Amino acid sequence: MTDQIEQLDVTGVKVAVVDDAKTIRMMMTHALKGMGCEVECAEDGYKALGMLRRFKPDLIFLDITMPELDGYQTCTLIRNAEETRNTPVIMLSSSDGIFDIAKGQARGATAHVTKIPPLSVLRELIHSNTKTRKAA
């Protein structure tokens, strides 16, 4: 199974990472670029909204717990914006609690993953949530 996941091509996929923790942004960026993805980061929800309009990602990894505008509020704004409403949003959390998952889904999140996901999980999430978008 791991060999099959490693074969999933995510080269050239544009991924946005939104997290207030610099370490998480750096680790996610390193992992994603290692897979061949284009990566842009933002440290909060407000900065993310501007970056998303400019960068036009294929997929967004969004931290739940951030100051000012949290991940749930940011996800709602992403879903309400014409240019990002169909972009997959993967919520990043330090826990995999049912409450976090349900609240994220209610706000329009595509999926939920605990930080920092293993490379195989990252690759699978990116591939499964962008393959139809790349084909279009």
C-alpha cells in the first residue's frame, strides 16, 4: 500500500498552508516541496485570504487554532468567496476529536488531519482532492 501511495504524482499541485506556527509552516513547506508541489504560506486567516486570491491554490491546509480569525471562520470566508468556494480545504488540528471534525465539516472543510501528517497521508490527501481538478 505504501508503495502505491508513493507512486501518486502530486507534482505541480499548488498548495496553500495557513498556520500561525512558523515551525508547522516550515515543516509542511519542506515536505510538500519535496513532493514537487508549489507552496505558499500565510500565518493567519486575514493574510491567507489575500494570498489565496493571488496564488489560486489547488488545495488549502488550514490550521484550526489561530489568533484573530480562526480556521473555522477562515474556512467559512473561503467557502463564501467565488474564487475559492470549490477549493478543497483540509483542516489541520493538534487533535482528531470528533468535535473538531464535525465543526470543520459544518464550515465546509473537505477533510481533517492531525498535524503534522505523515508524508504518505499528505500525498494521498493531495492526490485524492486534486486529481479531478487537474484533469479539468
